[in-house]
Amino acid sequence: MLMFFVMQRARLIFQKLRAVCLVVLIGLSLASIAQAETMDREEAAKHVEPPYKLGESIGEGSWELVNLDGRLAGYGFESQPLAPLPGFSGTPVNLFVQITLEGKFINVELIAHNEPIFVSGLGNAAFHEFVRQYKGHSINDTLVVGIPYGEKGSGSSLVYLKGVTKATASVRIAHESILGAAFAIAREKLAGAGPRYPVSPNQEVEEDLTWQDLVGQGIAKRRLVTNAELQTAFKDTLWENDDAIALEQPSAPYLDLWVVDVGSPAVAKAVLSPQTVEVLQEFMVISDNDEPILVIDAGRHGLVSDDFVRNTSPDLIKATQDNLPIALRDSDLDVELADGVPGTAAMILRTDRRLGFDPTRDWTISLRAVREHGSFRPEIGTVDFSSTQKMPERFYVRETPPVPQAPWRQALDSRFTDLAALSVLLVGLTGVLLFGQSRLAGHRQYMVVRLTFLAVVTGFVGWWGQGQLSIVTPLGVMRGIWDGRSLAFLLYDPFSLLIWGFVLLSFFYWGRGYFCGWLCPFGAMQEFAHHVAKRLGLRQIDVPHRLDQVLSKLKYGVLALLIITAFTSPALNDLAVEVEPFKTAVTTLFIREWYYVAYAVGLLLLSMVIFKGFCRYVCPLGAFMAIGGLLRRKDWIERRIECGSPCQLCKVRCNYNAIKPNGAIKYDECFQCLDCVTIHDDPEQCVPLVLAAKGKVLA
């Protein structure tokens, strides 16, 4: 029996889809899936933010940015080749992103997209306004789309970007595309760029350390340069013989450098006198973002030149981390070393940790040896000697900011209340239809109950929740599967996804009717228009049976054309999907260009005289639902042997023309209004029941 059922269903599905599939397959065989081409040099140059200029290409869609003097200043790149995250149309959003060598956003510009809500809904101005927010931020910032809770996120390390109402899912996709592309460039081109969390000295660490402990643990590091090594550095240069001491005492030290980070009190106490430790702690209370670094020289270099001015940057010392400069400055503190610490010249330098310095990661300090040749306007020669430093993690506290939730979790949390209310609505509807369908249809106020529910669907599901399902979603899924792309974009709109979940499950029991009859906001609007027309006494147009049969197949042709254009011409598809008036009537509340509004209003006016004419004859989503309804496993509307022959009451009363002359239900056209269920169960309306009550038999 199971095999027979499967074969029967397969045959029905094949008969229904045969014409559609043939058209689609022919269209796909004649078309190549166009891959988005990257911009050429001339076009890319138009998007570069002055005063930068376009440099050399570094890959598909990516370029160097140079200053006016030709020096490398950053990178400009298209997001699509680096982070091809599909949007709701199935194609990625493409943006031109520009960042400096430090990972700061110069500008972000929208290049191309097919996001339906912007293409023919809200317009591109809002999308452009959203991406302009990145300018001035850094890829090291924790950027999230949304609004902060509490007092405008005070104290939070998250940086909030304002989203776009009714397009939150689309801008989140764009946000992920921007960051994904920027991090791809950062990992390849920007040494050390990327998310990094600041550290500060842990004032609670108490260790009884000695100078020997610091040396043994690598906390204090030595860089010894002898006169012989100095001579080797200047060998075969103009300055080779300009240092008499170096020539006379080759084994004597020229530079005997010790470097110790004294940010931790435990370390400071091991290397500095108690009086200096006290002064240093007072200094760090005032300058709590500064990292103090002790440098000691026991050689003849002397750390600084004779021209050095206190409280300024040392002229012979420089430091780098990740190939980026670290700004050092004299802290202007008198330094007295602890007993047993070697050295003749000592000073404490400071650098601001807010600029990205992390003492627990490798960094390099360099001292410059300078020689002069000649007496009048001497020529200067220099050589740098460097030492790599790194402090143990245990002396620091790392300020780890809250990890931003995944975009789908952000979307889920931001709509928790709406999702909870929607869940109650869907579970309640499903439960009533499963277990109380006849009682509902037989209620004397059934029409009031139904219209009240449809009003909630229009207001809450449609206008408030933006849960109007659209054929755009199935088309995007098809295109994503075809291109081998992720379908994660569905998670950005959990409200609609929850409805889709219930609808897909409903195919196995009810078919099309569950959504089209109860959960479609625009369908509900058409039903209200019909009842308004009845109150006004407007005459209904009775579509002849044969014409109705022909028109009811039109929606499958519309669906086939949309599938073909989705694969062959996304731009044309963006226009073609406007056959659905949902964006106009639901998403934008009729605030659009006049011709879209005229179309949507025209369909509502049509439904006043032809009951749900758009749903029955044109709606591509309805065609998709009808095809999905072939998964239905039972005939859920009871029939009697007298239905259709000779009784035709249900057929005559059916506004959808969804009952065949023989009384059988055409489930692919049934909208689950339950009018026939009401008649079937009512002993005062159902003709066989009326006659049976009178002891008569319907001939």
C-alpha cells in the first residue's frame, strides 16, 4: 500500500509539474549562469576616496591605495569576490570597501545588489545611508547592527550601527559581507590587524621577585653590543673609522641595554627602589592608560642624545609591534634602581595602550647608533640594534569585550516577543484546524471569528511583523543551491522563517489552504474587500467554468517565468517579482511609486467582484504552495456519496470554484475557507441531511 501511495503521488506530481519543468529546463539549458564581473581599473578608480589614488591590483576586485606621493596607504576591494554571502535574491551584495594600513575604514560604497526590499521597496537611499556609517570606524572595533540596550550602551565596547527599518535582514547580510571581506584583506595584507583586546597591569598580582628572577624568566632582557659588533655594522662605509674608542677597545661594551616592562607592581618592586616605585604608582594612577617601560644602559651609548628634551619622544629609541610604530614618550620620572640591578643610565618610557600596544605580545625596541663624518656639515650614518620583548600574561588583565552574537542570534533575540506571539498564533491555528475544524466551521459566529483572525494576520503578521511570505524566498533558495552557496540568509528573518516552517509542514496534511486561506496578509485584504463589496451590494462576476479552468493555470506559467529569470537575469527577475503586490500592500504600507500602488489597489478592487482573483489566477507563490500541496497525505474535507451527484450545493456556494462537478475537492485550488465543511455538517443546510431528517432520499 505504501509503494502504491508513493507511486500515485509521484504520478500526480509529474503531471502537475511536467509543463513547468520542461519550460524551466529549456530556459536553463540555453542560459549560462552569469558570474558577477569585477570592476576594471577605470571603474574602480571612480570609487576611491580622495586624497587616495588607485594603485596596483592585488587580486580579483582588490587594489592598493596610494597617497599622492605614491606610498602605500591602504587597500580598496570589492566585497563579492572575498565574501560572496548570498542575499534574499540568491545573489551577493557587492560593496567597494576602502581601509587604511591600520585597518580603519576610509569609506564603504554600495556597488550592486538585488535585495528586493531596496530594489523596489524602500529605495537605495536608505541602503547607501547605512553603509556610510562605517567611515571612520576600524576593523578592530566590534561592530554590530542594531541599537544598544540600557543607557545608549554606555560602557560597552560594542560599536552600534543603525539598521534600516523593514530591511534588517538585508543590512545584516551587507554587514557580514563588509566585515568578511575586510578581515580577508587584513589577514593577508595587514600584519597584526584584526580584533584585538586591550590589556592592563593586574594590580592584584603579588610575587616576591628578584632581579635574577626577572632575568631567568625573560622579563628583563639584555641586548649587548660590543665595539667590535658596532665596527662590523659600519664596515666598508664612510663612517668605519670615525669612532676612536671602538677601534681602541673592540671588546668593550658599546651598548649594554636592559629592557623591563614595569607596569606590574610586582615587577617594578624587583627592579626599582621603593621611592621610585611609589612615584611610578602615583604616575600610573593619573596616566592609567600608559604602559611604563624601563630602559637601562650600562654601556657608553647613553640611551638619548645630548639634544634630548625631557617629556618628549626619545630621539635614539623606537619601537614597533606588528610592523606598526609604537609611540614612545619619556615619562619624566627620576629613576633610582634597586640594589643589584646593573646599569648607569636609566629612564622610564611610556606608551598609550589605547593605541593598540599589547605588552603580552612580541614587540621590538631599537636603539640607534649615530656617527658623524667630517667637521663642517658632517655626514650622518646610523645603525639600529634591536631587541624583542614580551611580558607573561599572568601580570595582566585582558579586557575581553562581549563577543557579538551571530547575526541570526541577534535577529532572533531582537524579535523574541514577536516570535513568541507568532508561535502562539500558529500553534493555536494548527491545533484548532487539526482537532476542532468541524466545531469551528459550525460555530454560529464562524465568519466573525474568521474575519477577526484575518484582521490579526493583516495587522500583526503583515504590517507589524513583516511576515508576508513571498516567492522571492523560494527563488533565492533555488539560486543558492544551484550556485552552491549558503542558505544562512534565511536565518536573518526568523519571523518569516517560522511561518515557512509551519507552512511546509502543513503541505503534508492540508496542502495549499493552510497558508493561502489563513496566513497570507494580502489574501486577507482581498477577502475583506470581498465582504465590503457584499455590504455595498456590488454584483459579483461569475467566471465561466471553462475560463476559470484556463485562468487557474496561468499562475504556473508566471512561476516558471520567475524561475527562469532568477537564473538567467537577476535584474529582470527583480522587476518580474513585482507581479506580487506584497511589497506595496504589506511591506511599505502602500507608500511607494504611484504605479505600484495603483497595481496593488487595482487587485483589491478586482477582488471585490472576482473573489480573490489574484490568488486564484496570478499568484506565483500560490502556484508554489499548490505544488507543495501535492505532498498532502489525506483528503481532510469529508464528502458524502450524494455530494456532486445529485447535490451541488457546496459547489455552487464555493467562491473559489474549488469543487469539481462530481463533488470532489480540488485541493490545489482550495483556500480552506471551510464553507463547505459548514454546509456538510449543518443538518439545516446539507441537503442529504435535511432529506434524511424528513425520511426522504435524494434522488
